[in-house]
Amino acid sequence: MTYQVLFVTHRGERHQQSALAGAPKDLEITFLRDPNKAEIIKHLSEKQFLITERSDIIDAEIIAAGKDLQLIQRLGSQIYDIDLDAARKAGVKVCYMPIEMTVMVSEHMLTQMLSLAKRLREAMHVIIMEKDWGLSPRKSDEDTFAINFTGRQSIGTLYRKTVGIIGFGEIGIELARRLKGFECKVLYHKRAQLSNHAENDLDIQYANQEDLLAQSDFVAMLLPFMPETEAMVNLHFIHQMKPGACLVSCGASGLFNEKDVAEALRSGYLGGVATDTFEWEPINMDSPLLPLARDLEANIILTPHTASGSIDPNALPDRRGDYINLISYTKNKPLIYQIV
């Protein structure tokens, strides 16, 4: 039997092809990129499955249009954009699928913030340098130790700090969940504000970009690349931030004006910078960020676009996992991440 699938996505052709390559042979898939509600309703007729990785609402009207709809598969862990009551009344099961790559990026961003707060790069390098610390080494025991024997300054914390997340999709949600343990105040900014239920569940607050920048101790960039986001992190953007705040990014390549970011860190206006993506990739050896990275005391962390893991740059990501709940459904196996 062949199942008809509508796959609603914000991703481009390359990602669509990788998803298509991972699809079981008994699925006939129609892709819609960033469709409006009318387009979804038009294409949902006679479809048994709806896969969605968008952030607009799958509401009662859309669900009612799926006369043959049996299952809605949400890629990611965000189910705030699906009308679960309407799905329940229609007898349509709803499942979610956490995305491991998304979780990895949120972990990387948390690592960025902790590394800057603790000045870990500086601390690691200074301890391996041959230097007289002014103390004779003594064997440690419960009463013998030397706290901060290299004399580090400005070591901070993430505990109860304000973190502002710009671009709040699946990665932002995973990051917000992990920040709960640090009792952070989490502000977020995106085009469409989440529901009160979602904000309360995640313990986050919506803010416009200006207010978010002014209040945040850490500004986390998670925006995609668009003409309006290219090099948006410039001196004007940075000077709206709190003096001494840290800037971290696992967003799309090309968000930083690297010259301006380097100048703000060098001047001390920024307390730290960490980024996994760059204006040119692989990074140009004349990037203004590299001289700062060679300064062992500069509070900067650069990683080579590895937040999402050890992906082969010459291969498309394997997205067979996108279909795991659909396969379970068609094989009459228990659904793994079932909501309704």
C-alpha cells in the first residue's frame, strides 16, 4: 500500500532532497515550503499523513480539511503550534520527534555561554604556560591547595543571568529548557509571539529586539540567513547591548559583521564572543576574529561549524529518522512519541 504524505517545511531544496532520500518506498511525498494556510488545505485532501516542521499553527480548519488524515508528525519537540483538541476530536494521532541535531546545537550554545562566563579558554592556556606563579608547588590534601593560583580575573557565572534568544525555533526551545536548571531569565524574540501556554511552559518572556539587547547578559543568535539578517550584528546592533554582555551564535553563517564584532571585543564593550559560523566558510585567514583568537587572554571561542556534530560536509544529512513514527504507524507498532 502507498501512503500519501504532505511534508510542510521551511527548509530549502537540499534538505528536502535529503528527506526524500530517507523516505520509505511506500510513501508518496508532496513538499510545500513555507505555505500559507490555504495552500496546506488545498494539498491536504486525500493525504493520510502530515509531516510538519513549521511554526505556524496547524489549526482545526486545517485538520478538518484532511478527510483521510490519520497522523500528524511534528519534526522537533514543539507541539504548541498544533491544535491538539481538534486533532483529538477528529481521531487524528499527533506525534513529535525530537531532533538530535537540534539538541546538539542547543548544547553547543550552552557550552559557549559557560565557556565565556568561566573564561575557560584563557584558564586552559595560562595553566600550560611555563611561568613562576610566585608559589612553590605542594602536594595537595584536604588542607593544602592553592585557589586561583594563576590569578584569573572576571570569572563569572550563568546562574540567574538574563539570556536573550533571537530567532526562537526548535533550537531556541531546546536551549530554553536547558537554561531552566540555571534559573536564568530567558527573553526571546521572533516574528510571531508564542501562546501564553507555550511561554508559561518554557518559562520564557517575549521582548522586542531593542529591549532584549538592553537587558541580556548573554545574547544568543539563532536566526536563519536572509537578506535582512546578513551582517546584522554590526556596531549599531552591538551598542544596543549591555556593556560587558557576551555575544554567542549558532545561527546561520553570515550573521556577523566580523570587523565590527572584533572591534567591540577588542575595545572591551563586549565581555566575550563565541561563534560557530562565519562570514566566509571555511573561515578566511584574514578574518578579523582570528587575531583575537590567537590572543590567549581574549575571551573568544571559535568553532568550525561543528555545533550540529560530525557531519560529512560532502554528504547530505541522513534524515531517515524523520519517518520513524510513520513507519511504526503503518506497521501497527506502538508509536514512540505520541501526544494524542
